Amino acid sequence: MLTKGCGILGPIAAAMMLPWTLDHASAAGFVEITAQVKLKPKPPVSVTTTSPISGKIQLSQKFSSISSVCFHFVFQDDLLDAGDTVRLFTSSGDIGGFFNPGSAPQSERVLCANPEPIDPIFTNLLDGKDDLTITMEAGSLTINSLSITVTGDAL
């Protein structure tokens, strides 16, 4: 399995991962949209190895292409502890995850992928909507908020 930093990416997403760049910023129609992921149940919500949670991504924009997708997690009470391992899935499949390799708990984590050309895992986001499932491979945590930022060419 390929990793970048402390994020674990599925084989397709990892193969397409590029360094963060805003080279397209001058291109016509290039936008960056951030929205809260609507988690069910509502936050704060606990995620354990036996209790995954689901979410809905609903962006206010459709895209002709996507150059990056970032998920920003904020934890509360039960933080991302040493060894905790999180995995994310969209309706298209496994988009990867992250873990805490250190000894100190973490209150936030950002997971980004730069799927150029568009990774099939992110194709459904072109219309600005997708389903998300969050699972724990090890440990437990409580999510206080989760946002997604998508950059790409607007339709």
C-alpha cells in the first residue's frame, strides 16, 4: 500500500497523487469550493471499528475537471490517538485513509489527493455530490466536524 505522509491512499488514488499546486489558478473557471460534509448521525459522532458512519457531500458547484480533493477532520473528546487508523469510502470505492503514527493525540487531520487526470474514485464529485462512509480499522475517535474542499474547473 502506498502512503504519503501519514495518509494511506488506495492504489488508484496513490498512483495519481501529485504535489499540491495552484498552477491552474489563472485558468478561466478555476474554483475552490469548501462545504461541510453532512454526517449521519450529526456531530459530534463517534466512529469505532464496529460503528462506521456515513455522510453526504453536497457542493454548490459542478466541475468539468477536479485538480484536488481535501477532507479536513476536527476531533473532540476522543481524539486521533496513537495507532488509530481511519478509512474513507465514496460511492465509487476506497479513497484511502490516515493513521496517527506518533504518541500524542491529534485534534485535526487533513487528507488530500490530487487526482489528475481524474481518478475514477472521484468521478462522482464532478456533479458536486457523493456519498461518504468513514470506518475505523483500529481504535476509535469522535468527529466534531468534517469539511471537504474541491478545486477544479467549474462548469
